[in-house]
Amino acid sequence: MKLPISKALTILLAVSLSAPIGFAQKQTQPKNMSSIIEKINELKAMEKIINDKINQLEQEKKALAQEKKNIDSYVKQQKAAIDKYVAEKQQELNALKKQIASTKIKKLASIYSNAKPQAAAEELSKMDEDLAAQILVFMQPRKAGAIISKMNPAKASQIFQRYINKKSNKQ
């Protein structure tokens, strides 16, 4: 158990004053009682300053803890806002990618629509079946049928199945 400095000095003073005469004679006695009281008062003043500083530091610690809590909350809100913004921009980007892909496929459909059916069939047969089906979806049905009829029957069947699925999804 720690005693405050002032209590410790008071006890020390009381013990030294009530000590046996032989013990007190061996010790050097203070010149006067006022210097002891003065030292005690100085120590009490220092103790008050230290306690005030401790209280001040505890208040600052509490304020910093609250500030940290506020900052953490703000960071969490900002992260959520950024995540939402990124998700929205990602959706916009995906929509633009789909739009660009659709535009490219429409251009290819236009090119293959104007080509001879045999030449278009040969080129579409070399492509990925999904891409070939997407190109055919954007053609007039009559031109798409003419191209499919010029393809290898096995390849034509696979592309035509995808064409039917894409055509029904488009509508």
C-alpha cells in the first residue's frame, strides 16, 4: 500500500519526535520545526501538481479515445461509401462493355449479312459457337438461314441451337 508523500512525512516526523531519547540523540535534529513544515508544504504542493497533471492526462486519454472512436466510425462510413461507389462504377463499366460488345457484334452481323452465304458460313464455322450465334441473332432471319444452310451440318446444328437460345433470350 502506497502512502501519499505528505502522510509519509507526517508519520516520519511523529516517529522521530516520539523516539526514545537515546535514539533521538544519535540522529541529527532539524534546526527548527518551521523548515520541516516548509518541506512538507513543498511536497504537498508538488503532490497536488502531480495529481492535477495525472487528472489532466486521464482527461486527455478519454478525449483521445473518443476521437479514435469518431475517426474509426468516419473511416467505416467512408469505406462503405467508397465500396458503394466502386460497385456502381463497376456496374456502369460492365454495362458499357456489354454495349461495346453488342455494337461490335452488330457490325460483324452487318458485314457477314452483306457477304456471300458460303463465305460467311466458312468464317462463322471457324469462330466460337456462341459468338457465331450472337452474330446470327443480329441478322435478318432469312440471311442467317442462308448462311447456316451453307455450313457443315454438325457445326450448323451446334450454332443453330445457340442461335435459338439467344434469339429467345433477346425477345
